[in-house]
Amino acid sequence: MNEPMKCPTCSSEHAYQDRDLWVCPECGHEWSAAAEAAADASHETGVRDAHGNLLADGDSVIVIKDLKIKGSSSVVKGGTKVRNIRLQEASDGHNIACKIDGIGAMNLKSEFVKKA
């Protein structure tokens, strides 16, 4: 037997289907089950920037805050544009490999950049 659809906003079990949409009578939230499944799938895969935009190899990003470089007195200033990034799997969170003009090759965390 099918489980009843729960509201993603308030978790109410009293949601009902109205044509292509699901409606929650308790909070008034309406959603499409197909669109929600597609959004969940895209959220799980890929690297996202600080604003939730999906990043890909070759994108340009902008650093959103000053970042100290470990082992050096240099700083990557906020607003620095980084071109042609490469995404990588990293256990320490540094999932962007790039070259920054004047500094050289380094790894960045996606939470400190926004898509340009």
C-alpha cells in the first residue's frame, strides 16, 4: 500500500493531490512531487557555491571573502576572479583546484566562492 505524501514544509500527513500538485491543508504549501524529486537529485550531485549555484569544470568564480594562505603571509582578497576551475573530490572540503594570478596553483572550498 502507498504511504501518504508528507508536506515538505510542516511534515503533515494530511496532504492531498490536486491534479499535478500536492496541497497541504494545514500550512497551505503546494508542491509538485516530480519537480521536488528532480530538485533533490540535483542537490545531491555536484559541487555548489556559497549561493547554491551548481559549479562545473571550466567555470569562473569570485572569492567572496579574504582567505589567508596557509604557510604564507599572502592573502587572496575577496572579489578576486578565478577562471577555469577544476572540480575534485576532497575529504578536507577543498573541492576546487585552480590557479590564481600572482599566487599560483591552490585549492579552494566551494563555500567561499560564488559563480561569476
